[in-house]
Amino acid sequence: GTRVFVLCFILVELMSQLVERTKKLKVGNPMEPDVKVGATICRMQYDKILKYLDIAREEGAEVLCGGGSVTPDSPDLAGGLYIAPTVLGGCTDDMTVVKEEVFGPVLSLLTFDTEEEAIRRANDTQFGLAAAVCTQNLSRAYRVISKLEAGSCNINTFNAYPVQIPFGGYKNSGIGRELGEECLNYYSQTKSVYVETGDPWCPFE
């Protein structure tokens, strides 16, 4: 996820563990089983992500790890469009990197105090593809997830989409659904035919 809302009182502990684990993510050839982050799809997107990171710094975000290009260990991958997995701290809702879709290995940390605040701010976006809630309190998880304006949601995990479950977003994150039985509607064309088997009704006789 691009935006991660964290309760204020667990921020320090979560941030420490998050940065530690992010630094361990191996960048390289995604066909290798231990690689977690592959190359950016094209030069234009690569430059776009780096520009987002520059803007984030200018707007006051703190780069906790990553923050730029990286060269994998393998000499075969030299010159590839690789960006280090990045965690940004000190983010606010009005930052460009928070409001827009980066489509890169960039995570923005934001803090909140109350459940209502988190829901309101999470929904304050023009996008709504995916969301997740992580908590030991399942009642809270179901309550919050029901109020989030996103089409594909997870609880205590992320990016898990079995083929039986429809996948798609709200708002500007797409129209329609893929996967599940619901996706068949978008590959079908319905025709309605009514047949009168009795005497035809004609008001002009």
C-alpha cells in the first residue's frame, strides 16, 4: 500500500521494524525465489518515481530507507531501472506522494489518534482500489473495513486476491470487476427476447 496509517503510540516500534525489514528486501531478477523487488517497467515510470521522491523531500517527508535508484549485486542487471524499496516518515495528507498514485516501491507513513479519524482520512482520496486493516480486534477490523471506500480489502494481510473473489476498485480506480463469477458479466452481452404466444395485441385494429 502507498499510504499506511499508524496509531500514534505504536509508531516508533512499527517504524523501527518496518525499516529493518524493508532494508532486507532483495532487489533484482524476480525469477529468483529470494528476490522481492524487480525492475521498474520502463524509463518513463522510473523517472516519474524518482521525481515523486524528490517532491516528497521538498515537501518535508523524511526518507527512512531507500529513496533512490539502486544497483543489484548481479553484473547481468547493471544498467537496469531499479529503485530501492523506500519508506517515508513525517508524511501529511496534503503531500503529493500521499495524494497521488506513485506506482513504485514507496510507502508513506501517517499517524492517527482515533478510529473515526483514520477512516475519514483513508477515504479522503480520489482512488479506492485496495485497503487493509491490521488489528487483533476482529470486531474493529470488520467495522472499519465496512466503512472504507475501496473495492478489494484485506484483514491482517495485504494483496491476497484468490481467483474466486471479484477484484476491482471504487472511484477513479477502475470500472467493473475481474475474477470471480462477477467478471463474466463484463465478457458477456445480454439479449432479451419476449415472445407472444397468444393473440397479438394491436390497438389500431
